[in-house]
Amino acid sequence: MKKKQELVNFKKKIHGITLIALVVTIIVLLILSAIVINFTIGQNGIFTRAENAKERYEYASVNEEKELNKTVNFIDKYINETSQGEKTLLEMYNKAIEDKCTNSDGMCDRTDHLHIGDYVSFKNPTNVSATANATDTGYEENQTYTIDEERNQVNWRVLGLDEETGGIKLISGIPLRRNETRGYFDIKGAQAYEKGYLVPDQICNSLYGSQTYVAKARSVKQKDIDELMGITTIEDIRRVDRFTYYGEYKYNDSYSIDNAYTPESYLAEKNNGEPEGNRRGTISGIVDGYYYTVNSSDEEGVPYVTLDNQRIYNMVFGDENSGKLTYILSSRGVCVYPEGPVYEIEECASFGIGGVNLEYGDTAGVSTTGVFYSDASDVIDLPNMGIRPVIVLEKEVTSKQIPKIPDQKEPLWLLLI
């Protein structure tokens, strides 16, 4: 009986162990299955990793192909440039014209193109000075300009082709500042018309004329600006000239005025101590002064020049960084008004100097602005003007000697007085 009971208990023990083992086994298998499934198809599973590896391989292949193409293009370009010889700036300029590329948006990256408005790396001189004498400018004091490491280290931009030499013209990014606190170039009266308009040329030639690669150096002229504006003929000037629009005398008309002075006769009377009016007489000549605005007019119905190339506009008149550029043009001319500002005679000749942005509010303008009137007004000066140099490069200058560079940010021009 005792043995029978022990056998029953043994069978119970064997049955209980088998059930527990089965449950544990099932749980373990479930856990292992979950691990295997996650490892195989989960976010970081074998399949996902394999797919990512495939994408990385394809991306790397594309990048490798791009880099290989860049290298091939660079080698081809180098071989072509070497075989063709080093290009001159003049060749690059003509190539851009041939391809009808103006780079008006500044986005052209062609290394064989050079456009009006492009910046180039021309080395400024150091430790040079030039002085404008008061006897020439009509101003009370001499005016000195210095270029050193801190002063007048200007940027340079392509202005076009020089008519005389055929070389590339460069213009400074902003006008020069003289050494005195005020900084501007002052010019006034009859003396300014007789001699002063030549002073900017003399200053620029003294500062830049002996630099390497420079064929000649001068100040910017009214003709330089006119060419950029598309004003090249007498008819072009008459079409946009404000004086022609308002006055009886048009550009290139002949004029004759009685009881009047020229700057020369006025100075002769004054310097010789002669009685007032001794040199008055009939004066005559050709109207060769003019005034136009660009892209807008301050009066409705008045004509103006339309310039679509924003890059050239900013170079000539200034942008948001430099502010409005105001500078003298080494040019002079005569305009005729219906009456004089002093004695209100019937007609009066205005003997003027060229300038950019002279008191036109927000309107950009180019004008021949009077510094002496034939009714003896001799106290007129041109305010807040600068001298803006132009250099003409030798025709053989290459892009290696003076390379093209990205557009530069110009400093503020107008000074606080």
C-alpha cells in the first residue's frame, strides 16, 4: 500500500515538471521570436540597414562621379587655357561682347568674360600724395590727397574701353577723400571754369600714372558716363536734356549775349584792378552743357534716360552700401538761361563743370553745373563733390596680372560735415 502511494506521488511530480517546462519554453521562444523579428525587419534591422547601405552607396557613387567630372573639367580647362595662351583682359572683354553677355545681374561665372561693372584686383599705390592749388580751384585753401595703407585704398571696376588707346578703363569704387576733415573736393567761381576742371585729371595722374600696367590715369569725364547711359550723339543729348526741354537754346545751338562776361574776361578785369564793367561785352559760342536724370524725373512729363543695367547704375550713382555718390567730372560746358540770377538780364550764360548727383533729391542725375554766370556771379561752388579716378590699362595686361574678383562691398561715401 505504501509503495503504491509513492508511485502515485512520483507520477504527479513528473506531470508537474513537464507543464512548467513547456510554459517556460513557450515564453522563451516568444521572446526569441520578437528579438529575431525586430533584428530582421525593425527600424535598425538587417533589412533597414541593408537598404540604408544601398542608398549611401548610390549617393557616394553620384558624388564620386560629380567630383570626377569636376576634376576632368578642371584638367580640360587648364589644358585649353595653357594651349591657347594666357588671355588678356581685352580679349575677355571682347568675348563677353561677342557672347552678348552684360552680366547685369552679377551672376556670370565665365572665366573668359569681363564686363562693365566687374571688379578686378588692381594694386593701389602706397605713400603717394598730390595737391590741388587754390589758385587753380578758386577755393580758399590747397587740397591734398594721400594714398597710404589707411587712406584711399579703393576698389576698382571695369568702366569700358578707352577711345584713344583701346585699353580697358577702370574706375574707382567710390571717389577719393582729401586729407582734410571735410574730405570733399571744393571748386568755385570763374577760376574753377578756367583751370579747376583740369585739376582732377592732374591729381589722378600724379597718384596713379606711374603704377605698373597703367597706360594713363585721369579723372572720370562726362563722356565716360554718357557712354554708359547710351548717350552718344547730339540727338541723344537733345532728347533727354532738361535745359533743352525748358530753355530757348538747345544743346549745340549758337548763342550771343550782350553786356556780359566770360570767366576769362571777368578774371582779367578783376586781376588787373580795372573798373567794374570794363570788360563787359558781347559774348558768343556754342551751347555744350546739358543736364539729364536717370530712370526717373522729379517733374511729370520731363524726359529722362532709361538704364536697365542695375549693376552699372549702382556703379555710377551708388548703392545701399556706398550711399549716393557725388563727384566732379573733368568736363566743362555752357548753358543759356532766359535771365541771369543776379542782375536779371534778358539772357545769361552759365559756365559750368560736369558733376554726378548734384542736389537732385532721390533722383540720379548728370549735369553741367554753373560755377560762373555771365552777369558776374562769381561765388558759386559745387558742394560735397569728390574726385573719382579712372585708369587706362595697357592693352596686353592679362587676367593673371590683374585678375577678375567677386563683387566687393563699397564703404559709405557721403561724409558728415
